[in-house]
Amino acid sequence: MITWLRQHRRTFGLTLTRLAGNPLATLLNVMVIGVALALPLGGYLLLQNLGSVTRQLTGNPQVSLFLAPEAGKADIAALEARLKQIPGVRAARFIPREQALEGLKRSENTADVIATLQVNPLPDAFVLETGGSAAELERLEPELKALPKIAHVQFDSAWVKRLETLIELSRTAVLILATLLAFGLIAVTFNTIRLQILTQKDEIEVSKLIGATDAFIRRPFFHLGLIQGALGGLAALAIVYLCRLILNRSILALAQLYGSDFRLGFFGFSDCLALLVFAAFLGWLGAYMSVSRHLADIEPK
Amino acid sequence: MISFSQVRKSYRGGHEALAELSFSIETGELVFITGRSGAGKSTLLKLIPAIERPTSGTVLVNGQNIGSMRRPAIPYLRRNLGLIFQDQKLLYDRSAFDNVMLPLAFTGHAHKDAARRVRAALDKVGLLAREKANPITLSGGEQQRLCIARAVVNRPSILLADEPTASLDSASAAEVMEMFRSFNQVGVTVLIATHDEALVQRLNPRVLVLKQGRLAS
């Protein structure tokens, strides 16, 4: 066990030295893997941020209830009492038709039109504050529609739902992209290891002749794939982080126009760690496949 | 220690390198295998470390049957053998010291212990002063001695050498032969394939003469 650990440590050090000894090739390989991983990673970061924005927006979805014209004061009071008992409705604000008309009159765009009106065409209305998702609103819908003296129920969540669906779609696209590029990463490692095996052909042959086990000969290549994958993952994180810094400058300027201080967040520590582990695993997998395929070809003659 | 019985080895394409070969070598013997090029000397030597497997017949090394040996067992067989090649097979990307260190890398010796053994082996072949040199800067005789140091660093019980003096001048060749004799004197079984008859006669050892894959007596 101690021997095994010692050999791993020695191999690890040797592999690092080897990588450092050929900085240009190492850098290029790491960059290829880094860029390949950065694409889906960046997409994932954008989606994560968009997701949190929509959650904020949908935090208090509103529902407007327009009352039938014949609804009287007693009906309104009864409705208000009932609305407050419906689970999922946080607050119900009554907006009388006169107040709604005043609001339109104050608005520059509609003031002229409103002035020509003989009678007030607007109904009385309730604006409901609800807590919860689009799905919950859907559940509320039939219940609200069944209330007496209600002419129309309007949800303002339709576009939010569309956005959520769009994000879901993009998520699938990112997942497909990530899968494809993961194969790319495996292929890159496969090829690097193949070249490395060819470079060390003499050493492998001599090692086999003097009694090295297959496990011993394979080990440095596994280390190489693992380290290269992890470095690639690190490069991907750095690329995405830099892109985010650059984007945030523009986003902040845009957000300020809307009176918001929104900016792109970054991954947490565990997400970063998960990515590194995943990248290292893919590197190892590429190395494993390459070693299984190419090492047997080198037999002493 | 090493025993061949009815060994036949034919390569793909029908070329028969060894035929009906039977002999045995006891522990501590010094044996030469001579014969013209193509007589099967190299093939015979390759059968012992399982680089080649016999087509039929039995090759026993330390009681292990080479023909039926499973792949994972082969490295452990080879660790008990010291192999010396005509083309040395040294690695030119590292020092003489690191070349000799190679067999100890996978046996789990502590670094300090391994380094001591490497220096002892280099000392035995007279290359201790050149331990930091790259093998490419060594002369032909020195390279062959370095190959010997690498073969003995693991203290094998059997040394196998395939044409170890082929590319050496007569003085270096005599030196190398003297080295084999001194290893044999401390109990190592030594098996040397060579076509240099003059060198063989001087040592007066047991000689196996191969002719077209058979023993000629």
C-alpha cells in the first residue's frame, strides 16, 4: 500500500515535470480542452442567471379579476371576503372603475381618447397578489373563474411561462452541446496520449523487457490524462470568468437604464469543483481508451 | 534452472527457427551459444524471458513453464533475469544513473536504497564516474557496460546476453567478457549468444553450437 502510494506520488511528480518540460504543447492541449468546455459552461452560466431573474419576476405573479357590470357593492364585499379565503391568494386589492379611469386619464398616451368617452367603459376589478409558480396559478384558474359576478380573469404570467419554456429548451440545447464537447474532450485526450505513447515507445519497450507490469506502464498516461483534463477544466472556468467580467460591464450599463443593478453571478465553489472533477474524469477516460488501444501494440521483439 | 525439451519454434510464414532442441543448464553455469547468423541463437534467448513462446515443446525457467505462462506473470519472471542486448536499448533522454535506476522504479525500493544499488552496479562496470553522463556521450564499450549495469542492478539469478560484444573492439570485448565471468563466479547463471569463436575459446566454457535450429555437437 505504501509502495503503491509512493509510486503514484512519484509518477504524479514525473508527469508534472514532463508537462512543464513541454510548455507550448501543454498549453495548447489545455486551451483546446478549456475552450471546448467553456462553451457549454458559459451557456450554463447564462441560463443559471436567467433562471434566477425569472424566479424574481414570477415571485409575485398577479391576477386581474374583472367584475361583471351588474356587480353591486354587496357583491364586491362578498367577493373580497371569499378571495381572502382562497389558499394561494396573498392579497386582494380592489380597484373601482372610477379609479381605473382616472389612471388612464393621467397616462399621456390614452388621455385624449379617454376624454372623448361619454361613459366609463371600465369594469370594477380586483388585483390579486399570489405567491408561487406558473403551475400554481394554473391550479387557481378554474377556481377564480367559477366565482360569481366575474366577467374575465387575466393572468399576467403567460409570458413568464413562455420564458420558462424557452429557458428549458435552451437548457436542453446546452446539455446536447455539453455532451458533444465531452466526446471532443475524450477525443483530444485520446490523441494526446497516443502521441505520448509513441514518443515514449523506447521507454515502454525497455520497461516491458526488464519486468515492468502493465499497470506500472499505464499509470503515467492515466495521470497525464487526469491532470490535462483538470487543467482544461480550470482553463474553462478562467475563460468563462473572464467573459463574465467583460459582459458585466455592458450588462450593468444596460441594467442601470432599467433602474436595476442586475449582473451575472458566477458558479459556487461546489459547482467549480464538480466541473474540475468531471473534466479530470473525462481526461482519464480518454487516456484509458487510448492506453487500452495503443499500449498492446508495443511489444518487445 | 533452465531446461529445453523438444522445443520447436516456427514463425508465421513457415520459417523454422528452432527444431527439436533439448538441453538443460544448471544453476551457476556459464554457457555460450554459438553458431552462424540465423542459426537460432537469438530465438533461443528470447524464449527464456517469454519474449517469444515455443511453438511446441517445453521451456522451463526456475521451474516455470514459459509456454503456458499467463501474461500478467511475465513481468515477475523477467525481474529475475538480467537481459543484455546487442543494441543495448538504452534511453537517451536520461542520465546513465537513471537508465540503471529503471528496473528499480517498479520494485518499490525506497529511493535512497535504490540509489545505493544503482551506484554499486555502476561501480562494478567501472562507470561510477560517468553516472551523470547521457548514454549517447559514452563510447560503445561503455554503453554495453551500462547495459550490463542495468541488467544486474536487480541482482538477477540468470544473465542473458545476445551478441554483447558484436559492435565492440577486441579490448572492450575482452573487458565485457571478463565482467560476465566475474558475475558467474559469484553464482549467477550466465548465458551468452555470440559468433565470436576466439573469445569463447579463451574462457573455455560449456558451448552449445546451433546449426539451423538444432544442436550440433
